[in-house]
Amino acid sequence: MRAVLFQGVGRVEVGEAPEPQLETPWDAIVRVEWAGICGSDLHLYHGKFPLLPGSVLGHEFVGVVEALGEGVRGLEVGTRVVGTFHVACGVCPFCRRGEFHLCERRGVYGYGPLFGNLPGTQAERVRVPFAEVNLRPLPQGLPPERALFAGDILATAYGALKNTRLKPGERVAVVGAGPVGLMAVEAAFVMGASKVLAVDRVEARLSFAEGLGAIPVNSTKENPVRRVREETDGEGADVVVEAVGGTATLALAFELVRPGGRISAVGVDNAPSFPFPLSSGLVRDISFRLGLANVHRHLDELLALLATGRLRPEQVVSHTLPLEEAAEGYRLFDTKEALKVLLKVG
Amino acid sequence: MRAVLFQGVGRVEVGEAPEPQLETPWDAIVRVEWAGICGSDLHLYHGKFPLLPGSVLGHEFVGVVEALGEGVRGLEVGTRVVGTFHVACGVCPFCRRGEFHLCERRGVYGYGPLFGNLPGTQAERVRVPFAEVNLRPLPQGLPPERALFAGDILATAYGALKNTRLKPGERVAVVGAGPVGLMAVEAAFVMGASKVLAVDRVEARLSFAEGLGAIPVNSTKENPVRRVREETDGEGADVVVEAVGGTATLALAFELVRPGGRISAVGVDNAPSFPFPLSSGLVRDISFRLGLANVHRHLDELLALLATGRLRPEQVVSHTLPLEEAAEGYRLFDTKEALKVLLKVG
Amino acid sequence: MRAVLFQGVGRVEVGEAPEPQLETPWDAIVRVEWAGICGSDLHLYHGKFPLLPGSVLGHEFVGVVEALGEGVRGLEVGTRVVGTFHVACGVCPFCRRGEFHLCERRGVYGYGPLFGNLPGTQAERVRVPFAEVNLRPLPQGLPPERALFAGDILATAYGALKNTRLKPGERVAVVGAGPVGLMAVEAAFVMGASKVLAVDRVEARLSFAEGLGAIPVNSTKENPVRRVREETDGEGADVVVEAVGGTATLALAFELVRPGGRISAVGVDNAPSFPFPLSSGLVRDISFRLGLANVHRHLDELLALLATGRLRPEQVVSHTLPLEEAAEGYRLFDTKEALKVLLKVG
Amino acid sequence: MRAVLFQGVGRVEVGEAPEPQLETPWDAIVRVEWAGICGSDLHLYHGKFPLLPGSVLGHEFVGVVEALGEGVRGLEVGTRVVGTFHVACGVCPFCRRGEFHLCERRGVYGYGPLFGNLPGTQAERVRVPFAEVNLRPLPQGLPPERALFAGDILATAYGALKNTRLKPGERVAVVGAGPVGLMAVEAAFVMGASKVLAVDRVEARLSFAEGLGAIPVNSTKENPVRRVREETDGEGADVVVEAVGGTATLALAFELVRPGGRISAVGVDNAPSFPFPLSSGLVRDISFRLGLANVHRHLDELLALLATGRLRPEQVVSHTLPLEEAAEGYRLFDTKEALKVLLKVG
């Protein structure tokens, strides 16, 4: 079958990959219709994690169930489904607690040997382990290119806000208005934020955030700490979502948050540690949460919100390309010419 | 001073009432700018509760602080404030727990001897006991005629939904699209409802609800139980707000709610009891909550949502009249010619 | 195999029943070691639900996995497990939401054709559908006769309290000190109740409750409403668990609860409805919850509490009998000579 | 009046201090009966914060209301009360949200000019600002020397656990078995912990923790990481309370906590920052919370738990001395000869 193959650092091409097979009674084979290129695919593209040449990339997808192992319940061949970016087993102690993102058998599609060695989803077909846990039928009327976001970046942003226990009326600052940050803007409003401030340096992204209802704050043109305080009665934001993943933006988050506020960091960075402000953190009573998204937990409520159009994450898609043009898609996304790229596969 | 006076069942007139005075160190005198006519004012108008002729009516208001007792903290003369429909003391065991609506010294303005014997707010001035608990300054830029709703019917609807712990993505049915029901429609969306169904018999109210994003269900034209199930994958609503206050609509709520769902009833009815469906309630695992609004608890978050326009309850105002025309206002509201009447006082 | 058989109203005997077989890939066969006789078994014994003569009774059990279908994950032959009193599928919309007690494929062991037609567990072996959902391995060191309670009456009592969102420091009244009520006393303390009052008419049960730390209130000797108020600063209980299941005890619950309090009813009654106090419920702001236990949801935390002995529900066992003496066990329990009967099966 | 006076680093003596006066209508004068010496008093004793010689020390106290300003509601002269270690105003935006520990007018008794310049409570009398917010009558029958703990270290430990949203059945590790750590052990059990591990180096403290039901872990004799994992099915603790306040113990907390777990740090340290483990924190999904206790928020539920003896923090008191022997009390506590010292004042 045709698939997007990693061929070395900075090299991606579409070529032939082995057809996936049912390997256990709990597998499904999904014929992929749409696949996304995600910011974390670029980590592999840049060689941050080990990956053999010829490996299939990608972990965002919507498709149709083509085959099912005998042990799979709750799914039927022919059903359109959205997948989660990582797989969970459903029966380990973490999954039993609903902590699917910490599953003992966790694996990420297309992420190489450190993450379960699962072929990616930017391909005509993909094998889905523990299918009844890791696929969900689309609600009636939900466009597949919107549904795709529920399996990764929308859930990441949404989960970051859920982790803060955001309450209606609160004021949210989002640091970084890339795709994940923009999802956070949308999600914050759905959860009842009275005001959302988006902090970035790129005017185009800020305009996009403004279109979603946020107050744009260009940190190259104004002091974001001062602006956030002005917009929050001098207090700072109740909640800060750090969606960049750098130590400088983490430090900024601590300045933007009000005493008693909560910081939720979703960016994936290289730095092994950052200097947590201990004395001021104590006096200012800051909650800090860092973590991978628990996609599975949020999936059903996100699909409900997507189905009625309360969330429209597909707005961020700047480019839709056929699978065969995936290399160009990676280039556009890596150079930031594209905000979000979807591949139309089948 | 001029004030709206109850003169017997069905008789309201504007006349002279005694100027209010500071009676304790914790009182404030507020010069009223706007006062609302509330559905529960009609209970008095119809003689459901004892009230002496000549009593001042009303409990919804926005105004400016004109005088303060020496014991009042956190307020200043000249500040524009919104009041809550009832007063709480702030220091009894209920208030200490944040259950202001159950305050041992609770009193409702303009509601007669059974409710603390406090003169009403449809007047040029009103005395506010325990002022630091029962008044809140308006956030900058918040129009007073919008803020007014935070002190009563918006908080009632909002609190009814809070009591259900509504989660994003859930589906809400609102029974009764009068002013409180329409507030519930708006509030449900702010809390993240994926879908809201409004059930009523009056086409104009349903159109209004539709304008707020709800699916209108005219129960004289279609079976509301069937329609709600169709719109909820055959399950029923996750949450039902009963905003009428009749035993028939309560019974309907039990039919509209899904197994495991929650009913929150805010209507004020005359019936002393209704037959709670015990066997089916057990099997279907229904949560039932009835109660007065805890306005004070929700006040700050509502003011934040009102200030940025995420809630716009003033949309329901069909008539704005000067204080002197209050009698006409009562007539219009009682006959349902008006959806909501505000009085411009000062 | 040997099993406890229903032979008509009030007639139970131990006899031969067909060996269970694996019927689907998701089944397990469990060799039963311990089975309980539950208050709800008596409903069948008394003919309240249709049941064919010769049906196997019982739904509480601990045993060892003897055979597994090929589709079952997370379990191994030879593992000691506790079962839940009803089965859930794990993949329907209710199960996906964690509402296992409302599962679309719910079935109760030994409860006849209205409840899924599953043979009971008072037998040498039992077939467990959807085994990975409906069995849980015992933590190391947990005695089986203690673990058994997690699958039914302890979870029922615990869940009733969870439904009230009991907070540390609150005061709980339990109406009915039978086995479920006594579980509620224990569970309330584990959740942090500062004080628990147990209301009953039987002195022996009250002594038992007192031994668990509760204040005994014999309603034949003193006015329970007055006593509960005395013990709660005149307010009434924050939370009332109604563990009898009668309309009189429900009415009592409304008198025992404080304004703003919560009633959770777990008793199973015959009355189709009861007169819910509408006017006083409104003014007093009462939350009312009725429902079957969501056993699956609470299972892991209960097993953790049982394993370290923080919960010791086996204290209520008054009689342990071999399977062959089950008829005597039913007689003892039905006549209230026994507080709780366990059958030692294998 | 007689009072404990700071006379320079490491020098404390009992001498004469000015009688406190009512300075605002919202003040109370309390005649102190019991005062505690707190670990944070030692910070001043060691000169960590600026304090003028002659300043009165102390912030833990129980006493009797002797005088009240005219603006104070809800208190009466002659009532026995417990005070909070810091004062809050009750009307600023933080207090309105229930975040009393972040009050804009926060002041700590006996903590010098950086903390509101309030004379301390190790004295015959103390002025209490905003008295209706910062004093609470003792429930009937509650011994004053037990109640005293509710105003500071018990609330600190309890609040640290509340911040983690500890659920029944969870496993807690407490790092540091000093007075605060021991309070955390007791509080964890009240909130439903199935197991508590106390990690320390001092055998006497560990024995004390064991007496409270904890598993003692002497980190000089065994590897605490290995032991905690053994006791938690190899996972690590669900919740870690760091009650020492050092960067080494913080680092240990990250090793003791399970993936998906929560760390709550209450120790007060000098280090301005510590290296937060970013990469592993992301993969392991750790929640981190640091902060001062919100004493006021927990006061009523703690008093309820103390009144019925479910919490017995006075067990940690190793020495009770008359006020005049306070210098000896400081010495004993500073050298760790005492676990906790109370001063009997009046």
C-alpha cells in the first residue's frame, strides 16, 4: 500500500509499505480516509527520536473499519471511525482508573521503537490494536476532517484546560497561538471562559485567535504581563495554557498567572528541567500541571461538541493535500507556511 | 419617595412611601436606577402570600450607593451596584458554608412578613441590610440593565444548571421558555452544552429560544418526549431544567431525562407534593434537585460573563417603562403581553 | 454441579444444575468459593419477580477463574476474583461514560428473565459474560469472604454516599441498620464523616452500628428527628442514607435532613411512587438521589480499602454455612435470625 | 501585659508588651488561653525575616473574646474562639472567591513588617483584625488545646491533601514526619487513604507515625523509593505530601509519586527555585501544587472533625509549659528535643 515514509532526518517520501494484518483477536484494520500532519510528527522529521528509514509516519486519522479480529466488541466493518494518536489496552490498572494516557501498553502510531513500534497512520491502511478502546464511531453528520482533531491536538488542548478545572467566568491566557493554542482558545470558550488572551509573536496566528474571540497580544509589540493584568483587574489570568514548550514561555506563564491560579503546560520540549520558582510559587499558591493528553477520556464529549459545531477545529486547516503530496505538506508545515495540513488519503 | 405599592390583589400603583434610613451599622441605602418586574412578583400580585396594602414591591435592582453604615466594609458611596433578590447575613452557619440561600436571617425584598418584612426595590431608594454581603459593584463597562439579571433570574437559571454539574458536551432540555427558561438556555451554552432543546407551547417564546441557539420543541405540535429522544441518540436529555413549576411539567421532566440523568426544578408551584416515580426512578437512576437559587455564590462569575457579553440576558426585555408606569408594566407581564419588563427609576 | 435452586415461592433447595459453558469469546467460567445470600435474593424467594422453578439463585461471589474465552484480556486461569452482582458490557454508550449500572446489556445473576436470564452464583460454577469487565482479581492478602462484599452491598452503600458527594466533617444519618445500612455506617467514616447516626428499631442492629462508631437511635424509644437535630446543632443531618426502602422511611429522611442537605435512597421498595414534598423541598433546597449502585465504578477503590482493613464488612456475617445447607441459610435470613449469611461453596 | 518577645537572633524572652486596643470597628481583643510554638516561629527565631527587637511572637492561639468593635457580627464577648494564623479581610476579590490565604490585606501575627506588622499571639491578649472572619467559636466539648491546631498546622496539612483531591482508597506518602507531616498522616486517613507511608530519618517520629496507622519508612535504613513501590503494587504513591521544604526532599517526592500522581508541597524553604523535571514530568503526567494553607476554608470542617475526636492532633504535643517558660520552649523545639510545644497562657 501507499504510505508516507520517513527516509532520514528532514526526508519524507510517499512509497510502498507492507499491508497491515490482523495480528491479535483485538485488532482492527482501518482504511484511512484522512490523516493529519501534527507538530509532533516534526520531532521525528527532525530526528529527535530514533526511527528506522522506511517507517510509516503519522498518528492522526479518520477512516472506515475494514476488518476486525474476533475478540473486538462494539464495532462493525464499514463504520467510519476516528482514532486516538496513541493506543491503550483498557485493562491495565491505569486504564481501569480511566488514565488511558498512562496505559502500561501505550504505543504511539508512527513514533518508533520507544513508543511501541506501531506503523503510522499516513497510509492507506493501518492496524489498530485493542480496537474497541482506540476507535470511536463518528456521530451522525460529523464531517470526518473535523472529527480527526478529537484524536489528538484538540483533545490535548481540551485536556490541558480540563486539568485546570476551569470554571465559567474565568480568564484564560494561552501562550502560543499555533494549532494547539488555537484549539485551547476554542475550548476555553466552550468551558465558559469570560475572556481569553492569546499571546504570540506571529501576527497571522494572532488574527486567527482574534477571529475565535480571543484578545490578541503580540509579545513583540507590547508587554504581555502588563496587558494580561490590565485585562484581569490587575490580578493576572486565572488559568494559563502553555502551548509552546520552552523554558522561556514556561517562565512567562508564571508571570501571567494570578496568585492562586493554575498553569497547564502541553508543549513538548527538549529541556530536561526548568527552574521552578519555589519561594514565589509558595506565596502565590500556584498549581502546575504538565502532561500528555488523556485523549480517550475526553473523546465522547468532544465528538458531541464537534457534531453540533460548538467546536470547529478544522478552521485551522490551511492546506489539504492528497497523500501523494505529503512531502510538500511536511515542508509547508515545517517552514510554518502552513498552519495545519490534512492529507486526503482514500 | 416614589415607589410601586401593592394595594390589594391585582392592584398595583405608584405612590409615596417612607424614605429608607440606615437602621444598623451594616446597612446601605441604594438609590435605585433600574428595577425589574419578576415572575415571582406576580405571586404577590395574585395574593399568594400575605402582604399589607401600601407595601413596596420588587426585588430586582441596580443602583448607586448613597449612604453606608459605619460597619460596612468593601463598598463606597457613589459606587454602582447590583443587589441580590434576597439578603443573607454572611456569618450564620449556612452562610459560612457558602449556602447563602439558606441564611438563618434570609429576607426577600418586597415579599412581606413571611420573608423578613423588607420594603421592595421598585422604589427610588432601598435599604440594604448586611450590605457588604448583598451588594456587588458592577465591573467596568457592564450596562446596568444587563447586570440586574445577575441578582435574580439569571442566577436562578444558572444555579439550577450548576446544581446538575453539567459537563461540556451534554444535552439539555429546558421545560418552559419564559424568562427563567431562556436564561437557562443561554447559561447551558456557556457551560458547554452541545445541544439545548427548549420545550414550550408559545411560538414566540420558542422563536426566542431558537435565536439563542436552542432547538425549539412546541409541545402542542409534536411529542416532546419523542423529539428529545430523537435528538439524543434515543437516550433522553442528560439534564432537564424544569422552569415552569407545575406537577405536569415535572412529570414531563422525568420522561425527558435519560437514565442516569439529572432533573433540576426551579419553578415555584402551589402543589404541596407530587408523586415521585419511585420504581422507575430507582431503575433509571435519576438525580432530582429542587431549590431556591444560591445567588450570592454565583454572582461574581456571572458578572464576569456579563461584562464580556458572553451572557446577554437583557435580550429578553420586551418593555422598558418609567417607574411611574409600573402598573401598566404589571398588567403587560401578567397577561403575558410582555416577556420581561424593566422599570427605569432614576 | 450442585447449586441453590428456586423451587417456588418460599422454597429453596440444593440440587443439580447444568454445568456452565463458555458461550462467547468474552466469557469466563469461575469456580465459586464463597457466595452470599443478599436481601434482594429474598425478593425472589418471596416471588416478587418471575423465576422458573429450578433456576439457580444468588449474585454475590468470590471464586477462581477456571476457563476463559479467547477474547478475554487482563485475566488468567487460576486467579482468584470477585464478581459484581450484575454484568455490564463495557462498550455501550452508558459503559463508555462509566455508568456501568445502566449498561444496555445489563443482566443480574440469578434474577430471572427480566434481568438477562443469567444463572445465579450460589453454585459450584458460574458463567461470567464480558469477563474482563465483570471480574476483578483480589489484591494480595485480601480474605475472600471480605472481598465478596465489594461486588454488591458494600458498593451499594458506598455508592449511595458517593452520590451525595459527602465531604469530611459532615454528619450522616443512616435510616435502617440492616446489612446495607451497616455498610453505610462504615463507608461514611472512611469518607470522613465527623458523626454518624444509625436509626433503627432493632436493638441488636443498633448495638452493631454502635460498635462501628455510630450513635444508635432507636426510633421506638426516642424521636429520631429530635435526636438527630440535637446531635447536629439543631440543623439536621447533612446527608441521609435511606437503606430500608419504604415510603415511611423516605418521609422520615426528609425530616432528618438539614436545609441544603442530600438524601440518597438505596432501598428497593414495591411502592410505585411517593409524595415528594414540593413546597418544603423548594424552600429547604433538598437534593434527592435514588438509584442502583454503580458497583464497577467503585470496585478498585473498595478493594484497596478492604485489602488494608480500613473497611471490614465481613463483621456483619452472623452465619457461615456450607452450600448444602443453603435452605437453612435462607430461612435464617428471611426470619431475621441471621444478619448476613455466607455460603462456603468450594 | 506579659508576652513572648523576640530580642534578636536566637534570643527570646518573656517580658512586658503594650496592651492591645480596639483600633477599628471590626477588631476584637482576645484573652489568650493557649498559644503554640510553630515551626515557622523558628524562622523568625533564626532571623530569616526582619523583626524588631521587642516584637511579640506567635500565631497559634485559642482564647476568649474580651472586647469587640461595633462593626463585628456573629461573635460575642465571653465566647471561646480559635484564631487563624493569618488574618483575611473577607471582602477583597480573593476572599470573595474563598481564597482567604491570598487576601489582599493578609497579615500574619508576630511575623513582622513584611506580613502586616501584627503583634503575635504568645501573649496575654491579642488584637484580631476583621474578627468575624478570623475567629471561630469552639464547638461544644472541644478541648481548647486540640482546637488550637485547626488554625495553623493541621489546616496546613489538611489543605495540602485537599489540594490533591485525595480520593478514598488512594495511597499517600508523607515526606517528613515532623508536626505537619504527622497531621498529614492523620488527615489522610480521615479522607479515606487506604495506606499511608511516612518517610523520615528520626526513629521517634516514625514510631509516632506508626502509632497513627502509617507504615514507617526510615530513609537512613532502607530505600524509600523501593519501599513505596513495594507497598503500591510497583506504581508509586497516588499522592505525596512534601512536609520538609528542601530541594532534596522535593526531588524525592518526584521519585515517590506514581505516573499520574500528585505532589503537594507545604514545606517553607529558602531555595528560590528547584529544577522541575520537565521531560519525565511530561511523560509521567505529574500535578504539582505548592502553597500556603487556606486555613479559613477548612476551619469549620476541621472543627467538626476535632469535636468528635476523629482528628486528635494534640497527640503530638510533647511539652506544655506556662507562658513564663516560653524561652525554654523555644530551645526545646529548636533542638528537636520537643516534637510540639504548647504554652498555657491564661
